[in-house]
Amino acid sequence: MKTIFDGKLRVLDISMGWAGPLAGQMFAEMGAEVIKVEDTHHFDWWRGSLSMAAPEMQPIERSAVFNTANRGKRGVTLDLASARGIEILKRLVNLCDILVENFSAGVIDRLGLGYHSLSAINPRLIMISMPSFGSDGPECNMRGYGNTVEAMAGVTGLTGYHDGDGQHYTLSNALGDPVGGLHGVFALMVAMRERERTGRGQLIELAQVESLIPFVAGEILDYQFTGRLPAARGNRHREHAPHGIYRCAGDDTWIALACETDDQWRSLAGALGLERIAADRRFAGASARKANEDALDAELSRAIAQLNADDCVARFRDAGVLVAPVNSAPAVIADPQLQSREYFVAIDRAVVGTHLYPGAVARIPDTPLRADAPAPLLGEHNRQVFAELLGMTDDEIAELERIGVIGSSPRQYRAAS
């Protein structure tokens, strides 16, 4: 059965980390040929560090995050600090539809790989640049990562306990990355549609911080209308109560629940046998519950702490209350709903063996997404790509390896051996 692109679209992915590689991975899922370009010295930093293990253990091939975000790609290496490496990359550009890069602002131009130069080689090229903060403005030269983008976008400023000391927390190690990557895929699809009309490619700039700001749109609007500084709410909701995370009986087991209506609140109280609380004037209506949320949470916490999480979830779901267990990673893998839909896919990859990876989210029966191909080893497809696409001979490829323009092992290892 055919995929969406069925190998008729070629993507050159010279990005690192998560945001750019995620865009490339999603195109690979759609059936595009995605060529991942790294260097034997400056390889994708999401592979991790050579110091994590002895050379014979191949530590840079054991990174779960790299192996997830680069599935389905063909991997080559090129020394972009060398004129020969740049020349070969430009030859690949001439054969590609899309180029993805997320270097810090200015780096791509210093390499001589700016869009003006590349579009002269391939006018149909669509190029997406994904700097953290954009290519202009007072902060354009700042380097950024997912958690710093998260902070700059205002997300971190809203995280923290509602009764805490003002300390803030990041929501993840890199929330800005996947949001930027998904926006990037959308932008590239739009540019491809426009290319059908005009026959020409274009440059897309996606500042990752700007893609994340809609997460705090409500607070930005509220400040503009009221002048109030938004405060961290922890697990609480602006209007609804109860709303939060509650500990159950057992070893570190929790549930998340929310009541949006008075009927849901009464059903929740009934499921816990707390009819007396449902009749309490402090909790009779939505505004009263919100005004007395501390007392409400104290009552619920005592009752829920007597029940195990499975019992709580079953009771509340039967009562029509919005509830879910707070799952650990093993619990997510074992979730019967995800198992029944065969969401996780088993992928065998050299060095690390067979593991479960997240599958493709969208179900498209006629042109299904493919998420079951492994990420490439460093330089795994050098000979295949350079011979097939550029017509290089074995001798030419061997010479590139000899002078260090390409390779299949980290340069430090070669220098030390």
C-alpha cells in the first residue's frame, strides 16, 4: 500500500536535536526520502556524548531520543567545515525538494548555505530555518534549547504551585522543540502547495519561541484587558473546582480529576460517599467551590487517599466524572487502550536491539504513515546515497573517507586509534 509521498519527495535534514529532526521524521513517516546529514565530529548532539561509555559500546548509537526522532531516515556524514563537504552538500541540494535546518541564527549563512545561494542551485527548493528566536531583533544571536524557549515564551512563568513560594518549573526537558517541529511540518506542507502553483520554492523562517506563545494566550489576553499579572495556578483551573491531582492509597499512585458542572460535582461526591459535603453551602455552587477550594481539596484528599487508583478511576468514570490515572511510563506502555490500537511499534536497530517506539498518530488507511523504520547509524548510508544520487565511484567515496570529509565513526575515535 502506498504512502502519501511514496518516495517522490526528497528531504535534506541537516538539523539537530528535536525540532528540526521531528519535522524530518514526520516526512519520513509520510513516505518521503529523508537524508540526515551529520559530521563525524559535530554529529547530532541528541546522540549524546562519547564520554558516556567506552568506544566499543558505541554510546552515540544508544540514545533513545535520537533513535526516536530520526526514524526512517538515511544517514550520511559530511564535514561542512571543508570546501569539499559544502560542495557535496550543494550537489545534494540540487536533488532535494526540502532542506531543514535549525542552527543558531547566522550559522547557515556563514557556511555559505543561505537560501539565496541554495535557491540559485535549485529554484524549487523549499528551505525551513528554525532558529530559537528568529533571524533579526535584539535577541536573534541568542542560542536556545527547548526549555529556554519555554521560558522565553512565558510558559515557565505560569508553572508552579498555587500556594508555593513563587518558584517555577519547566514542564519538560524541551517543550518548545516538538511544538516548533509540528509548526514546521505545517509550514512546509503549505509551501509545497504554493510550489505547485508557482513552480518555485521559498524560504520559511520559524522562530521556535513564537510557535510556543499561543500556550499562554489566555494569560496574555487577560493581562491586556485587566492589567492583572497572571499567577501560577499549579494544578488548579481558573474557574472549575475541584480540579487537580490527588493521591490515592498505595505507593505513589495518583489520579487527575476535574468537575466542570454542579451535576459532575454531586456525582463525584456521591461516588465517594460524601453526600454531606455536596450539601455543604461552601461547595454548593461553582463560585462557592472556587472560593473555598482549599477546604474542598482537603476533604477530597482525605477520602481519595483511602482508595486505590483503579477503584477511584472506575467509580468516577461510572459516575460521569472526568478522571484519569496519572500513569508512569511503564503504565503507558501497558495501557490496554494503546495496546488494543497497536500504537507502539517494535523496531529492531543495530547496537540497541528491538524496542518499542511511539507509532504514527494519524490513521490514514489509503496512504498509511510508516513509523517502523530505525534511525540511521552515523554515516550508515554514505556509500548508498553518494553512489545512487551523486554517481560517485567506490574509489571516490574511499578517498572522501581517507581525507575525513565523510566517515562512519566519530572523529575522536579515529584520532585516538
